[in-house]
Amino acid sequence: MIKFVSIKIINGILVLWGVVTCIFFLFNILPGDPATIILGQRASEENVKAIHRELGTDRPVITQYLHYLNDLSFISVHKPYNHKSLIYLNPSKYSWIPLFEIDKNYAVVLKIPYLRKSYITKRDVSEILIDTLPETAILAFFAICIASSIGIILGIFAALYKDSWYDKGSFIFATVFGMSAPSYLVGLIMAWLFGYKLAEYTGLSPVGSLYEYDEWEGQYISFKNLILPAFTLGVRPLSIVIQLMRSSMLDVMSQDYIRTAKAKGLSTFQIVVRHALKNAMNPVVTAISGWFAGLMAGAVFVEKVFNWKGIGYEVVDALSKNDLPVVMGATLIFATIFVITNTIVDIVYGFLDPRVRIK
Amino acid sequence: MQEKNPILEVCGLCTDFWVDGKYNRATENVDFKLYEGETLGIVGESGSGKSVSSLSVMGLIPIPPGRITSGKILYYSRSGVQMDLTKISENWYRKIRGDEISMIFQEPMTSLNPVMKCGNQVVESLRIHKNITYQEAKKITLDLFEQVQLPEPEITFNKYPHQLSGGQKQRVMIAMAISCNPRILIADEPTTALDVTVQKTILELLKSLQKTYRMGIIFISHDLGVISELADRVVVMYKGNVVETGHVWDIFNRPRHPYTKSLIACRPPLDKYLRKLPVVSDFMNLSETRQTDPEKEDFKIIFQNEENVITPEERKKELQKLISGERILEVKNLVVKFPRTKTILGKVTSWITAVDDVSFDVYEGETLGLVGESGCGKTTLGRAILRLVEASSGDILYRKGNILKMTETEFRPLRKKIQIIFQDPYSSLNPRLMIGDALVEPMKVHQIGRNYAERKDYVMNLLKKVGLLEEHFYRYPHEFSGGQRQRICIARALVLNPEFLICDESVSALDVSVQAQVLNLLNDLKKEFKLTIIFISHDLGVVKFMSNRMVVMNKGRIEEMGDADEIYNKPKTEYTRKLIDAIPKGDFTNSYFAVS
């Protein structure tokens, strides 16, 4: 089991490295000169050069790449005494714990990955992301919770009452609202219907963030505002979970060991809970977990519709202003979350299904 | 036995199944009784309704598509109450299932829950019916594991099904079935998916358990040989009807129904060699279920006369002639290894040796039998000859050319000449391809025949030769029975006009009665196409019937090799003796014919 877990973790790190490489080269070939973004169109040549020198964008691409990796790594190499060097251990950039020195010029340190600064606001990208990430994560998390808890239960019933009106009804719901309708459309309909038309009964507002400001109370957390966006974001996964759980359940219920369980004298409820569920959950768990990061990325539209101040909101903003460090940082964060959740899921999967472990 | 009280009476049971828009009769007026402490064998081919009858006793027929249209299943419960199982409520039924009536299924591989520890599956069964704690149930389970002879009960208790062998899984199933000390145990083909040697131990286990627990056993099988090892009385089923019921001795010695007679006759006899195995159609008109065809009554004469028996002298002569002929295939010091564990970088750290330094020759026109338990390397050996698996070292010479040293282009013409027939006729045909097209395809690949019409003519001709009809050209695999599919697979192998055929467990998945037909077919085709055959099987009886010489394999090595008859009569090694002992003979198998 330890070997299984460590292999999964090493795999995850390798994937992340690949992602970093892709992000770097992708954004490197994008048009747009950082110096003009920072200084504006009418900047003097000297200032432009100075910016290039500071960012290291006048160096060869491969040097830039290594520099980027060094910035992102937890353990990195720096020149602590050379102020002009690109890898000068600048306290305004990094916060670190020194590990050891190599021949007096180089120092190896343990540090928090440095995502660089926004071209526009000059704030640390990590700071921006840390501010906005929780909002998106909470949104995605609740969307997943809604989708999986409701979806699994509805899916089980659809399988047990196969071909009934209930089964067909859930299928129509899933295909129309979940698959066919785009999320911004569903979002607009939900906001209009529950946040405006039926607002008297639901008490919900069509837009709003997790943190609300009030003239008398100051900042407060509003979970009420979470309901509509989380539902909107969760509708697609919900309908996939229903369908997935239904087919997985139908498949498991026709297995020989279910017949064995029946022959033991178990009731249908006992068979479903003790024998079928654990077997049927595997494909669903894999699917759900893979979506978490995907949902955070997908939250971009929903956040825009509901004016939810999350990471997606920030990315859309940054993209329109060509603020590359923010976009790169956000992409990297999505990728990291993706890899981490997948790794955790693989390990959980190993616990759920003993057959996976032996490979 | 007859004075005892019956514990189960099935009277006039009729069941239907909804297939293709209409109800098809699965069983019709099935009657049988089970007495206390007796073993009742139900025998019949697949589709004869034997499984349906037993499942209806358990109340496990899926409704829909199934339904019970009429009849009664009377059960005399532990407390002495008589009840009709077709009428009782589901709640009541659940109390009986697993407690008073329990069942063992055919597929031990899939009948256990893969994500639950073996021990807990038995514990669960105990705790549903008995008011006991987990610890008490665990203690009983460990006792049961001891009784069914599972190795190290404490460790096996915590193992998952995939960590056990097929035989061990079936033992867990048995432990589960007998856990509540049932009155009736239904065993539905419990050994069909297992090796002969494992089958023997399971049958012995069931016998001894019955003595201890005094339960009534219903034992279902397609193989009268297996039934004869265990049963007191036998019910013979054919196309949903019970055609004969009687004491096992009577069934074997005075069979009345032609179908019973054919079942007894169609297993390859062990004491003599027949040119042709008797099949069901030799005994009865297949469209009629109940009547004996008077013209076919004299089958004894057909099959037991001297013309059908190959004398030992004749066999010797034939073998001599073959051995003096040319060697078509020479296998020299062949080794096949598979990686067992790998490091993260893919470097192999340990190997499993599937075929270990094996050498033998095959002469032109002979049938070489390859026999051994599953996992002995016989299948790997067969595939290595076709280069379907990579050999690690050694040589394989085909007509003096070294197959292992050829490039893929050099080997391609040989692929046409060497063909293989696989074990499972269900999964080796593409379900979306018409039979005809599946057969024409290899001809097109190897550029045999000038155009489609010519190839189609050839294929239709071939279909007739393997005992199918021309119109089957346009059908799809699911429309055929297991035996017919295996015929299709044979036709596919023969379509390229090969000279060398490898049959890998080609009849193991078939009913005994169908197996006889396919074996006869193979022998006929061998003559017609002048084939050389390597016949691989775990069943020594079948291998002996088919082959001139025989190779016995164990753990990747050759145990012994030589004249098939000699090996059977004078086995040199302990392992071969074990294989021969494991063949279900029954004490009566030949007595019916011995009388004549």
C-alpha cells in the first residue's frame, strides 16, 4: 500500500512538471510585450529595457524557463549576495528558510513558490489567488456536494425502478437541463426565476458574493447567496451522476454476487446498501473527483452571471487586460488542484476496491 | 431411501421466459421429489430447464422476464409445516433462503462480492438468520473454513475473493451455503468451471459434508459422469421436460429414454478407442422429445460393433507409420517468461516462468494431446507456437524453418498454415459481423479467391462441411448456440486451408453431448483436410480420445510424453495418476454397454 501511494505521488509531481512546462511555453509564444503592458504605449526605450532586465525577458527562452521553474519550486537555488542577478534572493519576492550554501555564491533555500506579480496592480499573484480561491473552492465544493449526494440517491432509485415514470422523468431532466442547456443559460434562468420572480418566497437575491458588506454590520458571510450559483454549477454534474449511478447500479445488480446475496436471504435494501453500493460507487467516485478542478474552471461563467467574486471572475478580468502572471498563476492553481484531487482519488479508489492495489 | 419423507416436492412446474416479444416455455410439468439426506442429480444440456427448476425452488427466477405459470413447489420446513413456495410472501421466503434452502452457483469467480472479505461474506449469511454477535459468527465461520478445508482459516478470513484460486472460492461459497445448517443444498454446476482435479476434491467435500449434516442435495450438471460420483437418484431433463427419473444404478444400467442413453454413450470411453463418438441424434429424432425413434433403437450395434472400435494393434500401426513420417513441428528447449514485478522505471525484477525448457516433436498427420491443469503452461505453449506470446529462449522449427527467428513478413505466410481455435466460442466472434463476413475476411487478407462471389461459394461449402447450413452465412453470432459457435470458429480456422491446427480447450466450455459432436467433427475434418493437430485440454479423457501421442504438462514442464494409450494405462508419474483419477468415471459408466 505504501508503495502504491508513493508511486501515485511521484506520478502527480511528474504531471505537474509537465503542466508547468506547457504553461510556460504556451504563454511565452502569446503576443504582447510585458513592458508595454506595465508602462503603457508611450514608454521610453530605457524604461522598457529596464523592465525587461528586471523580469529577465531579455534572456534566452531556456534561461527564462529555468528561472520560472526556480521561482515555482519549493526548493530553489539563489545568489544571495548578487543584487543584479535574476536569482537574487529578494526579500520583496520571496519568504524563505535557508538550507545550505554552495561555494559561497549560491544558496539553496526552502521557500513558498513565487508566482510573480501582476503587471497591472503590482500585487503578488499568490496574494490575489489566495484572496479569491476560497470563494471559488467553496462554490465548487458545494456544487459537487449537491450533485453527488442528490445524484447518487436519485440514480439508485432510477436503477431500482427501471423503466418507471420516475426513471424516465429523471432521464429527461438530466438530458435537457444537465447536458443540453449551457451553464450560463441555466444560470440566467435560475437567477431570474428564484432570485427575482419567486424572490418573495425564496428570499434569495439574483446576484451576490459569499462575503457581503452591510452599512451597519460591515462584512459578513452570506450562505444564502451560495444556493443559486452552487445549484447552477452543480446541475450538469448532477445529471451525469444520476445517469452514471443508474447504469453502474444496473450493471452491478445483474452480477452473480448479487444473486448470491439474494440467495442468502437478504432484503433488497440490505443488498443495495451492503453489496451493490460499494461496487457501484467506483466509477461515480472517479468521475466526481475528476470534476472538482474542472468545476472550478467552469465556474468562470457562473461567477460572472451571479457576480460571485471568485478566481474565475479575476481570471476573466486579467485576460481582458493581458495580465499574464495572474492568468498563468490561476491556470497553474487549477492544474495543481486537478492533480492533487486525482491523486487522492486514486488512493481512495485503492482503499475502496482491493483489486486496484495489486497492479 | 423411499420410505423416508420427502422434504421437497416439485409438482407440474411450468415456467415461461419472455424472449423476443413472446413467452417461451422454459420448463414444462417438471416433477421431482427430494428426500431427507439424499442427493438428487439433475442432468441435462444447457437450455434443458435444469437451472430454471432449481432457481424456482430458491425463488430466484427474475420476474419479469420469467414467470411461473402453474405447478407447486411443496417444502416441508424444519418446524414441520408444509408450504407452497410459489405462493408464500417475499418476507417469508427470505427467512427460508440461505437458512433452510441454500445454493452454490456455477461461477465461483463472480459469485462472491469482490470488495468484501471472504470471511465477512459468510459472517453476514450467519447473522441474518441467527441472532448472534459478530465474534460468535466469526468463530463459526473459522470452524466452517476448517471443515471445507480452506488453508489457514484465520488468514483466508481476511482475504478478498481475487486473492483465492477458483477452487478455494468455491469452498468459501460452500461454507456460506452450509453455514446455517440448511435442509436443502442446491448445487448448480458447482464444478463445471473448475479443473478436473479440483472438481474431484470439491465433490468429495460435498459428499463428506452431506454425511455430517444430513442435508438433501440437489446436484445439477450437464455431465452424467460427475452426477454418478455423487447422486443417489437422477432426474434427466431434456428441452424443459423431465424425461426420466430413477435410481442412479437404474439410470446407468437400464436407461429407458433414448436421451439418457445418448448421454451415457457420448462421453469418450476410457477403456477403448472409438472411431466415432455416439451423439444425441444417433439415438433419437431431435424434433421429438418423448418418443424413441424405433429405427435408431439398435444404436448399440452402431457403436459397439467391431467396426467402430479401433483395436490396439491398429493404433500401434498407425502411430508407427506417423513416427516414421516427417516432423512438421520441432520445439526445442522452449522457455516463456512473463514479468511478475517491475520497478517504477519498468525494469523487471522477477519473472514467472510459464513454459520451462520444453522440447517435443509433432509428426505430420498426427494429433498430439497436451494435457494439464490450468496454469500448467499448456495454453502459453500453444500461443508461443503462433508467436502470439514472445518466447524467451529456445527454438520452434516448422518444416525446418525457425519460427522464432523469422521477421514478421517471413512469418506471415505461415500464419495462414497454422491456425488456432480458442476456448470460448462466445467471446471470440465479433458480435457485429455476419458469420459469412467473419469467414470471408481472412480469405481477403490472405488473397485467397479472386472475388467476393468466389469466396462466398467457398465459405458456404465450408459451412456445410462443419455441419451448419448455407443460410447461416447471413446470421449473427448471438443467434447460435455454444456448439454451433464452436463450429463457426472451426470453420474460420479452416477457411485458409491450413495444415496445422491448435485447438486450445476448444470443447471445454461445451456440454458433454455437444462436445461429442464437435470432437467427431474435428476428427472428420482432420481426415478431409489432412490436418496435423495439437489438442490442448485439461480433460485427460477427451485428450486420450483425440490423440495419437500425449504430452502431460505440470508447472511449465513436461511430466511425461508418449503413446496416449500407454500413458493412460501405465502412468509413470504421480501427477499423471492424479489427473487420471480425477476423471469422473462413475461406477456404472460402462456397465450398460458391458451387458451387451
